[in-house]
Amino acid sequence: MLIIPAIDIRGGKCVRLFQGDYGKETVYAEDPAEMARRWIAQGAGLLHLVDLDGAREGAPRNRETIRRILKVSSIPVQIGGGIRTLTDMEDYLSSGASRVILGTAAYADPEFLAAACRRWPGQIAVDIAVRSGKAAISGWTRETAMPALELARNCESLGASWVIYTDILRDGAQQGINVESTRVFARALRTPVFASGGVSTIEDIVSLLPLEPEGVRGVIVGRALYAGTLDLREAISRAERNQG
């Protein structure tokens, strides 16, 4: 199972939000590229970048910061936040991203998602942000009436290669991962799942490892790494021992 550091970018800085609330922001680094180097040095095998300004405004807003990270990264990088056009996707993928993540666009424009999956097979992920069982969009600021699992299945049928299951109420709260809801979500899909939201300590990583055969191939970790309640090297080592 991959342990995936998250680098959330707002105003060119590395930040974390509490439960997706833009009014509850903590700045952890002035230079996200330096943070990327830190996680790579500690053994990360994949980085998860989110343009928070882009997610809320509907178009990429931190392109240059993301390009700097792509230039320094020696490992694969996946990028989300405000990606609503094929041109945006082409820009990131041609700049070195290994995967792009669609959120709002996957919900609002299924034909766009299908076109992207045809053009870049294996490189399109969808972030299914969940609040009380329903999918949330627009940087998690708007809840839809669509059940999150229904949206995930629709995206899978259209060709999405990866699904990120984000529990909004747990995100940034360090209250522990919602293992059972993650299990239910993964079991309902054929597509590999990345869990996200709530990781606090190594115990949360350990609790997720049995879900790998069910399709949970990685876990995205943010605040726990920045706050120091989870050590990345230890988490990676524990996940590798499980595979052994």
C-alpha cells in the first residue's frame, strides 16, 4: 500500500484546511517545492498535489508552483484542483504529471471525463469527496444530491483508472480513518481506491492495511505528517512489511 503525502497549495503556499473549510487554514511551508523534496527524501513513492484556489474557483491558480514541484520531483506526481478542460490536463501531463485528478468536472460533465479517459488511458483519477454519504464539489463547498458511491460507479464506467475516496468530515481533523466506509466503497468498485481523510497515527495506517486485497491501494496523508503525529518513514516501512 502506498503512503502518499498530500501537498495542498493555496496562494503559492503549502497549507492544510480543517474539514475542507477555507476559513480554517494552517500554513506549513512558504515553498511547496521544498516540502516535496522533504517527502521524497523520506521515501515517498507518489505525491498528491491539490490546487485549493483552483478547486474553489474552477480553474488552475497555482500553475507555476506546481510546475516547480514537477521539476524537482523524482517520483510520480498526481494533480487535482480546478481542472475543467482538456487543455489544463494536457498542460499538467506534458509538464511531467503522471496523473490528473478530476472532481467537480467528473460530476458536472460526464462526457468530458469520458473524453479525457479515452485520450489519456490510465492517467485519469477522480476524487469522490464525501459528506454524509453525498458527493461534494467546488472545492467541497457545495454538496450534491448524488450518493457518492453512485458517482464513483459512474466514473468507473466512463473509464476512470483510480478513485480517491475522501471523507470530508475526517479530513484535517485527525480523528482516525473511517475504515468501514472505506471498505464498503472499495468493495463496490473494480477500480483501485486511494483512501483519504482522518489519518492521525501509525495505528490508522495499520488499520487500513488489511483493506489492500479489497482494492485500497494507497492512503493520502496530510495534516498528520505536518503536525508530526505520523512519521512518513515509519508508515512506509510498516506498509512494506505488510506486503512482505
